[in-house]
Amino acid sequence: MKLLSLSCSFVCILLSCACSKNDKAVADNTTTPIVAHPDTAVPAATKPTLSGKLLFHRYDCYGCADTKMFLYNFATNQLTWLNQNWNIDYPMNAHFNPDATKIVFMGQPKGSGDWDIYTWDVGSSSAPTNLTAGNGLRDEDPKFSPNGYRITFKQDGNLRIMELNGNVTNNVTNTPSIEEGMPYYTDDATGLIFAQGAGSGSDIYKINIDGTGKTALANTANVQEYYPITRDANTFLYSRWYSSGNQHDQVYMGYFGNNTRTRLPFNNSNADYSDAYPCGTDYVIISSTRNGTVGAYDLYIANITTGDIWSLSSYNANINSTLNELGACYK
């Protein structure tokens, strides 16, 4: 979820910066140089074979009336516009439950201006269910728990957990003066990782679901860090500026057990790379403005070790458009 797709309190000003011949790693405790992968649309390596499902949204801008949400099935090469007949404005940031039979997402009842959390049974002809209707609160950034029985989300800048019927069970944080959002469960479901703050003051934290044990995971001074996603029991993904002076987003991998934060090799400091979501053990699906995009942000799949990167247009020509494709989730 690139900052274009976040609440208005998260504001990013993108600055262009010339790319050096060899980009060095910019990591909290990493000094080993990492050479950026050449900024070309299709590398020489063979693209990976995928058989899962992909969720993403598309829009011209955050809050624009043209927001659409899609489901793509790699196995059947079928791309489906999900919200075509839903009475919901701005559907975005969808997430699969563990067996990909349900999705959860944020959106607004048509014409209301109220952000709510919805669930929908994949393939159903029924409309999505609004779990937070009429509460008068701003509900955003939903993610399923690892077993799919609960949903964590942001409510008026605080972290909450609710059951699938909308019953809130955990008020994880209650800090009116601090913006907290983008929660994602840890693998064992005992904690959440999340972003706190805005702009250059946005950092990544971990907290137990009972609200105790809050610790910083990535908090580089004067550098925006956001959109944390648990990759496995040991690692997580997140987006951050290349540096305080170069605000192009880059995808990093962090480790829960130590302070190593590694800038992944497909990044290039003259473009944005963000919204990373795990795709098997070797790949991530990301949004990027790199050279060769169809529009502004396009969807790509990238190898986290070799830096090879492929446009998802190579799987289906209609995945990327002249608009922004963001908020990928793969299952």
C-alpha cells in the first residue's frame, strides 16, 4: 500500500534523485554494498510460474472516484473486476484469509464518506458484509489473523482486533495523539507489527495483542518507514525512503530476532518500490514506478535474492494500466 493508498495523515513528497552506477545498501545495521538490478522491464532470467490468486486495487489518486478492486487467478489467467456491481466507494487494501475463500478490505458505503471494513466470500454473488457500519469511526487497513478467525485494523488512528461478526475484542492501543496503522499479525498471532507516526517520523513497531511489549523494529531518524508485512516467523517486509534526502521508496526486509535491515536487490534509488507482499519463499509482488511502467505504479514480481524483476503484464496484459496498481496480496 504505497502512501497514495493510505489515510491522509500519511503524506509523501517524492523527490527525484540521480541514480549512481552502484547503489549501496541503506540499512539500519547493514554496510555491505548491494548493486541495484538494472532498471529494465524484463530480465534475462525466466519468470516464475505462479498458480495462486492476486488481489490489488487501481485508481488515479487516493480518494478518486475511479477506484477499482481486482482478483487475478494465475492458474486460469482470469482477471475479475470485483466491485463492478457493489454499492461501495473506494474499495482498497484487500487481504485474503488463509484458504483464500474470503477477503477483507476497506471502503465507503456509496456517498457516505465513512471508511468501513468489509468482508466478502470469494466468488459469491452476494454483496460484501459491512462489519463496522454506522459506528461513526474511521475504520481502515484490515488484515486477517493467521487462522482467519479475527481481523486487525486501524480505527481512528488506533489498533483494534475484531471477530468476523464485527465484535471488537481487543483495543490494542489507545493513543489519541499518535497515528498508528497498517497492522499485520505476527506468524504466531500473539502480536502485531504496525506503522506509527507520519512522514519522516513514521516508524515500524511490534506490540502484543494485549497492548503490552511495544518495541521498535525499524526507526531510522528522518526516514519514513511504513507498510510492514510479516513474511514468516523470522522476517518481515516494509517500505522506507532511500535516505532522508532521497524520498524514493525502497523495499526492505527486517529480522525479528536482530537489528539487521536489508535493502532488497531489485530496488533502484531513482524510482519507487513499495507495497511488497510475499509470493513463495523467493519472491515478492510489489508496486513500482521504475522505467518501463504502463502507468504510474505498476505491479511486478521480484526475486529477493537475485534482484530479477518482471512486470505482471507479462502474465496478463490487463493487470497494469495507465493508472496506479497498488496494495497487492497473493495467496
